[in-house]
Amino acid sequence: MEKHSDCKHFISVDCAKGLCAWTNQMVVIDTPPCPRFEALPKCKICSNYHPDKDNMGTCTGLPDKSFWAYDEMIARNCPGFKANA
Amino acid sequence: MTTNLDKSKKQKLADILAEKGIGMSFQYGGKAPEEVVEREFTDLKPHPRVEKLYDLYLNTLSSTCMEFPYWYNRTYAEYEYEIPVYRRAKALSVAFERTTPVIIPGELLVFCKAPFYRGSFPMPQLSEAFFMAKEDELFKESLDRGGSSAGELSSIGAGGGNVTKSFGKVVSIAGKFGIRSEEVPALCRIARQWYKKSVDDLGNRWERKVPSYKLKEKIMRTMICMFDSGYTLPQGREVMSYYYPLEYGFDKLLEMCKELRDEVAGNADGDGIIGMDRLYFYESCIVLMEGIQKWIENYAAEALRLKEYTDDPQLKADYDKIHDCCSWIAHGQPRTFYEAIQMIQCMHTIVLNEDALSGMSPGRIGQVLYPWFEQDMAAGRITEDEVLELLELQRVKFTCFDVFASFGVVGGVLSGNTFNNLAVGGVNRFGESAANRLEYLIIHAGMTQPCPQPTLSILWDERTPEDFVLKCAECTKIGTGYPAWFSNRMGIEFIWNHYQKEGMTLDEARSYAIGGCLETAPAVWKTIHLNGKEYEIPAGASQPAAVGVHFISNPKILEMVLFNGYDQRTDIQVFEPHNKKLETFEELWEVYKDYYSQTIDTLCRCNNIQHDIWRKNNMCIIQSMFKPDCLERGHHIGNMGYRWNGTYNIESCGTINMVNAFAAIDKLVYREKKYTLDDIRDAISNNFGFYKADEINSFSLAEQVRKEGGEKYDKIHSDCLNAPKYGNDDPEADKFLVMWEKWFTRVAAPSYESLFGLPLYTCQNSVSTHASQGRACLATADGRLYGTTFADGSMSAYPGTDRNGPYALFKSATTWDQSWSQNSQMNMKIHPLAIKGENGTKHLAELIKSYLRRGAHHIQFNVCDSKVMRKAQENPDQYRDLLVRVAGFTQYWVEIGKPVQDEVIARTEYESI
């Protein structure tokens, strides 16, 4: 299920909450996002990421060819990120 | 009829003594009024944007995540076969480049350690043992967590921003940091990667080769010593150098490094051991600086991105300002005050991300930033009010810094503090006062925006202008515990004494500042060129000024002497039994020195190995790029690239309880022969008939509760409590302080050598260890009871025992030459009424000066009505922003442990001065 910290409009404050960039209002991470939700680049939506178990998987998108990664990793600055089609 | 409550009340020590007509007063110079008295200057407010950000901070949880560690470890693995320094540089560079920038609306100063407002992250490459030990527990908890955190946020107010327990999908680590449960498996995986490879593990493998290693283990288990510094906090307690990027900018620095790399490539230049290493160091600087530039540019891009969300013209202007500033300072020398202070924020954050470190101190930044301040003011580019706003923002931003370490380090030593010490005053190279207008504003910002960081220190000198002294005294009166007051003369004397062997001149000694709590740290003068004008600024130029042997419990060593090297608490024979009868005080003192020397020798050798592993496998590159003279020499810290390298020390704890215990034994056993040493031993073993502090969950002496039948120790306990006490200008107590300090500072410490082949010095501030180590120590012969907190620092009186007023306390404290120690520490608690109004400010300033003029090193104050602290202990949620001075630092009341809270409450409150 998507959560606020999966949204690209979310400004992270701490491990439980953040601000919505549109409203500057505090939102709790583990609550359903609003209709303006747009996915933030994370490993879990990358085509180079192959999920396994325990929120972890394998990344094959960087020069080291293959390395473990995890679902929730923010990939905004990752050169190997390719959003799932 | 007597109720149970009455009975238990009568069993408290304070009441028992009162019944016997023995006063145990925690007030001096009068009696505080019944009603609570507020501090002065509470009506001062920060600028609105600062107030808003600070409110956010107060409601922000200390958070951690795996982003930076992930990229560091992935790249580190990719470069497995590279030369260690380059491999580490590459890993850091990629981690910076890929870390997500976070800008909070309203901020003007940006950069975060981790993608949170108040974030930090684990560094298992230093020590993974903590996570490994907790792995099953954390892992299981993370998988079990399915709830939502929405409704539970309000339940974690107690403890301030500390995530003291797990909730929703947030898992608590070390009782302080919150991590998303989804990321725990990644944390455990990285921790496993470092098993048997971390600095901690490798250091331990090699320190076992020290013949006395088994003694070290016993010393640590019994809490005679508190912690290892080689893998816990290997850097810090030192002063930053912001010089190179401020003078050259990153593009020019890169160019310089490339030229130097080309010069040294393949040349040993007469140094057959490490001459060739210079090539790898310069190349490492280059790759790391490129990563840092991208990290700064990511913040510029983030500002532009956020600008698109808002129609608010002020916010749009803020984002433009941040974008333009970051775009510029990623490459060039700062041109304005705003760019310069932003550069400082940037550099400080970078340094904190390289290693687990506390006490990374900005130093004399009022003097570092002065060139930009002076020129912007003259050109009308900025107003003092705008400067004040930036300084307030800087305070909030620094307060957001967290250091990620294990529970023992964060709770037991640091009390969650990060000790970023900002110093004002002092003198310039020529011995003239260095205080300036910008420093006046820095102090004022400390009043308008009170918060723990950066903590402030004034280097008071006879030449410091009186209006500046009074401004600092006003700031002291707001009750945040800063500025701490240091004697500039004593600081310079210590620095010059110690670093002359490395070629330091008196001029250079004058550039020093305070690193961490009270760690006097050396620096150098460097020249800034700005628009054709030259300015000399101080720049930190030393190794961490407090690493080495930390912290030795002085009263615990005495306990070992009395009990033939045996620890009753843990049932461990720590030292070889001395089997001496201890028939004279001199014999007791000889055994004490012997046990102490064994302790230092073992810990010093083991710590040297840990730090050696650190410098070989986890060397510091970022600070090495910034601090003189690494770039000039082509060597990082591990190869002694810094100008000053003799910074290792021995830290002690509980000095005054040890002094008072010596005085009691000397009087009662050896001079008056009222008791035998066995009588004293029996009383100590039975805690003078009282419960242990842990059993009643109270850690101040007066609150201790007597057991039924404990009356039989009343007489000996009263005699011990009434024996001479330090802090009363009583030579019968003070002579033991002089005896101790002469040996500790002049004989013991200098006879040991750091891994850099340079002698050690003493450091005498307790941080929070006086609570933890007090808990591990039986009763002491001064009448202190088992588990109660020691006197803080090294010069503070034990609570309630300084009965003759502040000037008697000052006389006791200055019976020895304090310039032989890196510091000493004096905490006083003054009731706000005692220094009220303009006259009160002047009296306070004169009190401070009279102490420092006598040859003291340091003094600081809690200006607070003790009743406020008691109320805060009962209702922590209502006192989220109450600040107190602990040992050498200011901290939120709600973020410190009960043993320290009890000690701060119990300190003698001066009702008049």
C-alpha cells in the first residue's frame, strides 16, 4: 500500500512524518496519500530492482552489475534508476 | 500513630541527619522564596521564521535511515581491491552524491546529515557489535510491526525527540533513534558485512596481544573505565578549520590538489616510509571533493524544485536565495556573509557525516566570519538584524545535529548531546582583544534563540572589553548554562606548555579555542583574502583533542585499593591483590598510584591499537582536506598531516569524591585513629546501612533511604560526612587535591605515549560519566552512598558539602596549577534572585573574574530555581524546552537520564553571592 513517504511531494521531517510540499502541512507517513500522489523514485519501482523477501532484493542497474538493495531506498540521485513501465 | 509514609520519610538520609542536628543544606547564602522565581530575559524572541523552525525541531523525532550507509557500503565493496584511502574516499564521495537533499520551508541555512530534519545514520564500519547483539530483536520487531504510527505520536513526548520505544512502523534503536521498520533488514545486513572487519572487531583482535589485555577486560566490566574511544567516537572534541573552502572555494582547491598530485606522483621526496602515500591522498581529496560538490548542487536543484510548489513570494525568494548560494559555493569562494555562513553549515555537516563524532566545534567563528560581516555591513548588503536572524537559524540547524552511537555512549556519556562549542573573545596573534561586533550578535542570538547547539564559551581575558563581558554575563543569566567562562591566560598556558615540543610559538597558542565540552584545542592563524583586504582568522589544526583513555573512575580505584583489588559488585578480582596492610596514608597512596598506573598503561596501549586500526582502515579524509597542514604536507590525519598531533589524553571522573574520601580516611583512620580501615571497609560494604540508589531509583545523597537495622552505621556515617570536605578552603581536604593533581598532571599523564609517539595530558571534565560510574561504585569514605552520582566535573563541590560560600570554593579549587591540565570544570547553581537586575549582572561578572584571576580554568552556571527542575522531573511533558547545564554542556532536561537530573537538582544552590 502506498504511503506518504512514497510520494515525490513529500518533504521528510522524521521517521514518522513530513510535510506536503503543496500545502506545507504536516502529514503522517503511514496514512493514505491524497489524489495528487506521484511516485517518488525508489528501488521498489525501478525496473533494475528485483525484489526478494524482507523488503529486500537485488539491483542490477549499476556498473557493479549486481548488489543487494532494499525496497524503500530513495533513488532520486541514482544513475541506474529506471521507473517501471 | 506513625504511618508507613512517615516511617519511610524518616529513613531518608537528610531527615536522619536533621534529627541528629546535623544540617545537610543544599542552599547557601539564604533561603529561596517559596514561590518559583523565573529567570530574566525570558521575553526575548527569535525571528518568526526561526521560531517556526524551532517549534518544528521540538516536535521532531531523532531519526535514522540506511541511505548514506547503503551507498557507502556498496561502493566500498565495489572498490575492494583499491588502496584503502582511495577506496574510502570513493565510498564517501558516492554516498554524498546520492544522498537525498531535504529543505524545510522557511529555512535559509540548509544541509542535513541524513534525509530528515533531525537525522543521523549508523556507521557499522566503526562498530557493528551493537547491531549484531540486537539483530534478532530488531529484525523480529521490524517484521512484527504492522500498525500505524498516526495515533501514537503524542505518546512519545517524554524524552523530548528521543524515540525511547518502538511504535507503529518505527523501531527504536538505543532508546533514542527511530528507524523505519522496512529498513531494519538492510541495517542488519550491513552490520553483518562488518562482522570481524569493523574497527571495533579488528581493534579487539589486535589489542588482545597486549600482555595485560585481560586486566583491560576486567577494568571495563567493572566500570573502572567507561569506554573505548577508537571505534566509538574516534574524532571530535576539536575545533573545525573552515579556512580552505572559505579562502579558495572548491574549484580552486580541486585545481590545487591536481597540481600537487602531479608533483608528488612517483616521488618519495626523501621519505621512504610514507612519501609515496601523498599521491593517493591527493587523489582521494579530488574524488571526495567532486562528490561533495554534487551534494551541494543537489541542494541547489532541490531549492528550485520546491519553488515550483508555492505561490508565496517570500518562500519563492527563499528558494531562489538558497539555489543561488548553493550553486555558487559548490565552486567558488563565498562572496557575502550569507554565502560564508552557508559554507560553514555545509562543511560542518560534511565533516559530521564522515565519522561518528561528538564535540566537533565551530570554534571562534565570529572571527572566522568577520571579513564577510565587516564588508557586507560597510557596503549596506546586510543589516545587523538580518545577521541576527541567520545566527538564530544557525543555532536551530546545529541543534538538529545528532550523533549515532550505541546506548552506552549516547546515554551513558553524551546524554544525547553533540557538543558543538562556539567560542568568543580571546586575543589575536598580537595579544589584543579579539572580541568583535559579530560576536556580540552571536551572544545575543544565544539569548533570543536558546537551544543546546552551538554551546557558547567566552575566552575571558583581562583585555576583553567590559561591555562584552557584561553582555556575556547577561546571557549566563537566561539560564541555559552558556556561555561557559574560560580563562584565556590558562588556556594559552596549557596549549603553549604542551605543544611547544611540536614547535608551537606563543603567537600560535593564542589562536586556540574550545573543542567539545571543555577540551582546550590548538589552532593556527591563516589569512583570508577578500576583495583585496587581508584578515587573519583562527583555524583548528589538531587531532581530536580528547581521545585516548576515557574515563577513569577515581573513587573506584580507591575502592580497589581498600578491597585488595577486588570488585564486590561484579565479583571480579580486577588487580593482583596488593596484600598490604595499608598502615599509613602514604602506603595507601602508593598502592593507589600503582593501581592507577596499571590502569592507564593497559588502557593506553589497547586504545593506541584501536586508533591505529582506525587510521589504517577508516582514516579521516574530509577533515584532513580542511585542516592545516594536510594539504600542504600531502598527508591525512593518520600520517600526522595536522599541525598539532599530541592530543591524546587521560580523562578522569569523580575527583572530588576521591579527594573527600582521602580526607576522611586520613582523619578518621590515620590521624585520629577513631576507626580502623576494617571499620571503614565494613561500612562501605554495607553501604552505611542504606539501600542502593538503584533499589530506590534515586541518585542524590539526601534522598537515600536507610534499611531497617541500618542505624548501627549512623555514627561512622556521620563522622565520614563531617570529615573535611573540598570546597570550604580547608587545607585538610584541599591538600589531597594538590597531591592528586601534581601526580596526575605532571607525573602520570606525561609518562605515557600516544600512537603518534607524543606524551598524553589530562582532561578533567566528566561529561555524564559521573552518573554512570557513580552507579557502579560502592559507597565512599566521604559518606557518599552506593550508586549515587559523583560530583560532576573536577572542581565542582559534592552537592551540599560547600558550606562556606563561593569564595571559599574558589580558594579550594585554585590550590593547584590548573594550567597543567587541558581543563578543569566548575559548575555552580545560582538562584535567579541572587543576580537579578543590572547590579546582579555586574556582581556575576565580578564573581567570575575573581575566580578566573586566581588561576582557574573554567566556570559555568545553572541560573535556575531548583523548584523548577523538581517540577520538570514530575511533569516532563510540560517542560519540553527547559535547558540545563550538565557537566560541560547544555541539554534539554527531558533528554537527560534521571541520575544526572538528580545530581543537578542536588547541587548547592547559591541564594546570594
